[in-house]
Amino acid sequence: MIKKHMANPIVQPGSIKPSREGYRVKGSFNAGAAEYNDEIILLLRVAEDCIASEDSIAVPYYRFDSDGGHPEILEKKTSDPDIRLKDTRGVVYKGKDYLSTLSHVRIARSKDSVNFEVDEKPFLYPCDLTESYGVEDARVTKIDNRYYITYTAVSRDGWATALAVTDDFVKIDRKGIIFPPLNKDVSIFPETINGKYCALHRPHNEGFGKPSIWYSESMDLFHWGNHKCLIRPRDTYWEEQKIGGGAAPIKTDKGWLEIYHGKGKNQIYSLFLLLLDLKDPSKVLKRGNEPILFPQEPYEKEGFFPNVVFSNGVIARSNGSVNIYYGACDETVCLAETSIDELLSTL
């Protein structure tokens, strides 16, 4: 049903130039995807750390002023009494948290869907305090020849979802946070339904339940309401911890087809299918029982974060073919090829 491309991984950290001297690219993964000017555009999440000298620690951070964000390096001797190693994710210096890696969004372009050239400079990077710990996991939706990008903005307040708009993947108009903390995995439907914009999102449930996929509506893309929980994690090997939406749903004659992810036993991430009603996407028609993609290959099982396949970038063409761009091990971008008919046949 799904064919993993023989060239996988198609984008790797070693092919990407760091955003500044002293930074090092550790991962290029979880790419949003769009078609523009006969090219495939990937919005890569690029994670960078710092190169430290002997007996020192070095971590990236952003300094903010009226001109926006500027990447900097905090480097201190490990013997410094004000340094406290928090865990593998970062350090605390004088009571302030610093992450070991920071992410931004970088554009990659391809004429053949497989071979990509990556821009040298970031496309979306931290510009204010709401993004001080990075910008991550962009999703792209085309509506009336404009491209709407949702991405995760990470700060000391947790993670939220922000919106940006572009017409050409050169200039970008930031609209700010549209889903406050703690909310992520936001994908906007590619057309209005019953006069309203629609989206999937994932509030973080630390109460009685587990993180689930929700539905919401808006008149203007900025103010969202009519929130409804669509599906919750099932008590299975593949979903027992949490679930979340992927790229924008695909319109088919059977319904809105969504490829979502589940996190299960042993921290394993896999991909599943969900079918929603065309006229009322808050209604679930079908849900796949088995994953359509799960870690099998060495590049999916061994890496920065083992046993992860995660997709927030899908290209569905008019001929019915589907390209699923997915992150593997929070490190690389891979490609799986299928079709709408093949996906629907599993539901």
C-alpha cells in the first residue's frame, strides 16, 4: 500500500548549513510540504546545538530587540558555580533555562519530489519571547493561492501555535499565536466549509484523559471556537500515550482524509488514517485500526530519538498520487509514496 522511497533518507543534517558560526545542525525533520511554481517546497524543522570548547558547555539562545531575534551562544566553564546541568535537554544558568538545541524552519526545494536543495538561511526563526525556545513542526495549507503556515512556538510558557502567511515562500507575514499554550499539531483545512475555516488541533491534557485530536472553527483564521474532541488515544500498543494530527486533511469523494500520528508503548511513533464527513468534519466516519507506517528501517529505528515516524507534510496530486514526507528519529526527512485509493481501501 505504501512504498518507502529507495533514496531515504532524502534530507539529512549533514547537507544543511548552520544558521551561524558556532552552531551545528543535529536534525532536519518534520517538514511541512507544499507545491509552488512546479516545485515541491519543504519547510524543514532544523534543530541546532553548539560546539563547545574543552571543559565548557555551550548552548544556543536568541537575543531579542526591536529588529527581532538574533542567534547567540552561551558558553561557560563546567566548573562555573552558576551552571546547573538540568538533563540532556539543557542547562540552567543563574536560574534561567537554556535548551541544548533550538529549532527554526528552513526551506528546501525540489523539481522531482526527491532531490532537494536547502536554502542557506532560515525562513522562520524566533523573533520574540513567545518563540524564545524555538519554532517547530510547520504545517502548510493553500487557500485561494495563499499559503497559511501553522507552527509550534516554544517558550518558557510552554508551546503554542502561531500562524504565518506567504504568497511566494520568500516574504512572510507573521500573524502571531492563534492557539495558546498548551496546544500544537494544528492543521487548517484547505477550503472553507459552510462559510467557516476549520482546523484540527491538539490541546495537552494532563487531567483525566490523554492528549487527543480536536476540531475547531473560525470566521477569520485568528479567533477559534466550537471546539470538539474528535478522537482519543486507544489503549493499544500504538496509541496508549497520545495522538495528534498531521498535515492538512485531503479532500476525497469519501470524506476528509487525515494522516495522524500515535505515540505508543516504548515511545514508538506511527501513522494512522482518519476519515471525516465532507459537510461536517466534526463527524468521524472511519478510523484505521492498524498503522499505515511505523518504524521498520534502520533510519527509522536508530537515531537522535529512536523509533519515530512523524508526518506533517503531505502532497496529494490531482491524479490521486500521494507523497508522505515524514520525519525519522527526529533527525532526517524521508518519503513514502502511495495513492488516495490505496489509503481509502484500508479503512
